[in-house]
Amino acid sequence: MTSTRQSQTGTVRGMFRCGACKAVARVDFERTRIRVQTGFRVEFFDAKWTRDGVPIQDGLCGGMPAIRCACGKLAYGRPIKAIRSDHACDARCTSAKGHNCECSCGGENHGKDWSPIPS
């Protein structure tokens, strides 16, 4: 049985909150995944996470990289879950602190008012 491998790169957006200082940030990552198909079975493996072209070193938590906060502690995040709807994008979306987005932007503007935690 033969297997094929392909790599895929895409942007993953996440909302992060530091447990120590309660800072909130929205961070965009580039994720490279490897797709391996053996017969009918298809598996995906995360090969590399980068932020602004720099590989992430702090490890993963819940499938997302942990980032170092300005206070020195690790901040953990969750991917933004976007559901497109007819609701216009407004301050409820751009100032959101959570990870659920239900407006017309589909997560593109979710949490944009929160500056990223410095890397």
C-alpha cells in the first residue's frame, strides 16, 4: 500500500488570556500541516507553527501554541470559532474577549481591538 504526503499552510487566529495579569490578545499564527494518505485513511499532523515568521518555541496547549505574555507568564488561547451570519460586524465583535464569532466577518475582525501580546 502506498502513501502520499502533502503540506498545507494556513492562518489560524486565536484569542489569548494571561492567567496572571488577565491581559487579552488576538494573535494570528501560520500553521503548516502535513497530510498523509494511506489507502482510504487520511491523517493530519501539525508540522510547524510560526508567528510573524518566527517558529513557536513555548509548546502547545489544546492544539494552540502558548505565547509568553509581557508579564513573563505563559498565556493560553483557543482558536476563534467563526459562524457567518447576517449580523453586521460591530464593537461586540471587534472588542470581543471570547473565541466565538457570529457575524458577517466570519472571524476576520474578531477581537481586533486587542493588541497582540508582544512576542
